[in-house]
Amino acid sequence: MVDKAQLEANRKYRKKFPEKAKHDRYRLQAKIFINKHANEKDLEELENWLSNKYNEIKLQKIDTLEKNKKTVI
């Protein structure tokens, strides 16, 4: 069991860093879904979403590099 001091510290952390806390919560929910509830169809769909997201991130990196090159020149 978690003692009161730790619960209070956790609450303060979540209040101080709400975006990080939200990110961690979403990540944990995704992990639980994948490991405990997802079936083969769900995993195939997740693979597709992940592939699309990887491609989106790669394109963003390329765009950023190109913008930086134009700024330097």
C-alpha cells in the first residue's frame, strides 16, 4: 500500500506536470489494451496506425531539415 506522503507527492507531480502525466496515462492505457485486451484484428489495425505515424514523423523531420537548410543558405 502507498503511504499518504507518496500519494501527496504523486498528486503534486501530476499538478506540476499535467502534460507529462497525461502522456504517461495514455501510454499506460495503450500498453494495457495491447497486452490484455487486443485481438489479432486490433493488433493489425494498430500496426497500420503505427506505420502511418512513423511515416508522418519522418516527413516532419525531412521538412524541418529542408527549412533549416534554407535558413542557413
